[in-house]
Amino acid sequence: MTTYSFAGCLQNSQRINWRLDEVLGDRDFDPRKRWLPQALSGADAVRCLDDDEKRKLTHVEMAAYAHLFGYVEEFIAPKIAELACDHRESDRTAFHALTSFAAEEVKHMTLFRLLRDRIDAKMGFGLQLVGDAEGTATYVLGKSPGAVLLLTACIEWFTQRHYRECFVEDATLDPFVRHVFKMHWLEESQHARMDHLETLRVFTASDDAERDRAVDDLIDLVAAVDGLLQMQAGFDVDNLSRYLGREFDQRAREEILASVLRAKRHTFLASGVTHPRFQELFLEVTTPAQQERVGAALGALLAGDAATV
């Protein structure tokens, strides 16, 4: 089993910590470039779009990608702040590390709001994006701590995978996009390790009934995430139509929608649950029967991706 420490995470966090003005400055997006890596985009699979239109679809997808990161951090930050209080008297290093984690997530929320403003300005209109982040956060935080931490671990680990396997490897990307997500990756690499530690702690302190409830809640949360992805995929098609200044017929719309949704499910679900570190954690805290239940729920959504957990 992989081991991490709060002391090591805190040391790394203090070393790499960055300010918003250092990341953003006067940089801006280059509309001549792709904005989302090929491996995370549905653009290349859409036959009814030409190359220029596919590039513009990656701009639309990037807006949603950035928005959804800020969206999920609305529940991650308060959950981590809450868990930090468990260590306030017993482990000051863990308390310091986790409060820094929560503060960095709030900073990331601001980063992605500012990024979306620049995207809207560059594209010339305000894009449609899933709303009610506060309501979603309330819903998620009402679930069991183990379920919330497993969902968070999935998100943190796919953040690592996306940068290492997609952003670094895609030389066609806008340099500004690569810069922003490198900075995000640097801080999230510590968050993934701390979430791992907290997930183990919470599950170790849970009885069998609490663990079973966490698995049930995780299945509910996965379904809720997929609902958000379906909604945003529809918005992406509408945003692309407005960006291109033309309406799609039903056949074209259905093709674009299917490709974008397939890419989002891979990006926000499959790439996380199949990450080796997430799988290691999930297998440690659940039973084979629980793993089978979660795998079945995922399999219904990820028919085109490996959904084993």
C-alpha cells in the first residue's frame, strides 16, 4: 500500500505555492490553437465538423472543463476544512496541511472563475454552463464522509492523470492552457495524497454499516456526476452552435452530443476510477461485494471505457 505523510505534503505545498497573478498575469488564450487535449476532447471523432470547427469545439469544451473543476471544488473545500478540525488538537501538522489544502481549493475556484471570464471575452459571449454549484455542494456534503472522500480522490487522481498523460503530451495545445493546468496539477498532487490519508482514516474508524452506506452514497454521487455531464454536454452543443453562428440539424446535433458526452464520461469518471492510485485506495477500503456493486453502476455508464474498480 502506498504511504504518504502530512508533513511531506505540507512541505511540498509550501515549496510550490503560487499566486493567482503569477499564473494569469496578462496571458490570454490563442484562438488559433486547440484548448483541450485530444485525449480529453470529443472533437476529433465528430465527422460532421471540419478541422476549424473541431478546433473551436475544443474551446467550448475547455470552458466546461475549467468550469467543472471550480464547480466540484465548491464541496471539496468545505469538506477538507471540516476534516482538518479533527486534527486541531491531536496533530498540528495534519491540521496545518489540511487547512492549506482547503485554502488552495478556494484559490482554484477563483482561478477557474477568472479563466472562464477570459474565455467568454475571447469567444465574444457568455457560455452556458451547469449552475447551482451551491445546491450541488449541499447535496454532496449531505452524503457520508467516506463517499465524499472517495469521489474527491477520484477527482484528485484524474487531475494528475490528465496533466501527465494529456496536457504534457499534446504539443498542439495553447501554451496558456498548458501553463494554467500545470500550476493546478502541482498543487493538486499534494491534495491527492492528503485525500488518500483522510479516506483511510475515515474508513478505518467506520463500522460495517457505515462502510456500506458510503458505497451506496458513492453510487448515488456517480449518478449525479453523470447527470451534470449530460447537462453540460448539451450546453456544449448549444455553445458551439452560437460560436459558429449556425444551427445544427438533428443528425449533426446528435453526433456532436454523443461524442462530447462520451469524452466527458471518460474525462470525469473513467480516467479517475481506473487510475492505479485510486484503485489501490478503493480496494483497500471496500469489500469484493461492494466493489462489484460500484463496478456494475459504473459499467452502465462507461460501456466504452474500462470501468473496473
